[in-house]
Amino acid sequence: MGSVRKASAWLGLVEDNDDRYYDDEYTEGAAESGEAWVTDPRVRVASETAEDQGRRIATVTPDGFRDARGIGELFREGVPVIVNLTSMDAGDAKRVVDFAAGLTFGLRGSIERVATRVFLLTPVDTQIVNGEPAGRRTGGFFNQS
């Protein structure tokens, strides 16, 4: 692979087809052990048991706009995604929020700001429960009248 192609792949402009860094034996060994592992430390997804029950939430801390694709792929699978943009500069963070807003609009989901520069993307079939606990709404624990 030429140096221009390597630089383009590093910037994310072209797809990196250089397989010389991958070791098939290592990949097979990890799959046989039954341990779930993620290659990107910025993405964490619950175990396979939770996946079988449909209870997965992904947290993503992107470094730049090029990580938006991973957010979109998780969301298309129906996984709620928490996007933490605190480590990004303001320009790229705005682009990721715009991308997430379009993604949720196109797939009929919702986007909600959880904290400063932290957003929750939920698919259409996910219900968000927020507010006070049920005991407080009905008059409290000690109010038995």
C-alpha cells in the first residue's frame, strides 16, 4: 500500500484493505473461548445474554466525526446509544449531534440530552421512563390515608 493510500486510510477517506496486521489464529482463539470482546475501547455493549433478551445499551465516546458511522450502525440494529461528546471539539461535536438528529428522525427514534454534551438516542420501540419514583407521586411511603 502506497503512502498516499495509507494516509487516506488513516484519515478515513478510503477503506483500509491492508490485512497484514490481522492474525487469524488470534481471532479464532478469542471466538472459541466464548469471551465477548470489543476492539474499539470507545464502544461498550452488554453481554450476549442481554442481547438475547433485547436489553442492550451502547455507550460511545467519539474522537471525531468519523466515529459517527459506528453510532449509526448500533442505532440501526435497534440498540439505544449514549453518545458522550465531552472529549470532542465544538465543531465536530455539532456535526455528530446533527448526524444523530437526522439518524433518529429517519428511523423514527428520539434524541434526548442527558447532560452537557451527552445525548441518548433511542429507537422507536424503546420507552424512556423519567421523573419521580411512584411512591412520591402517590403521596409518599408514610402517607397511607
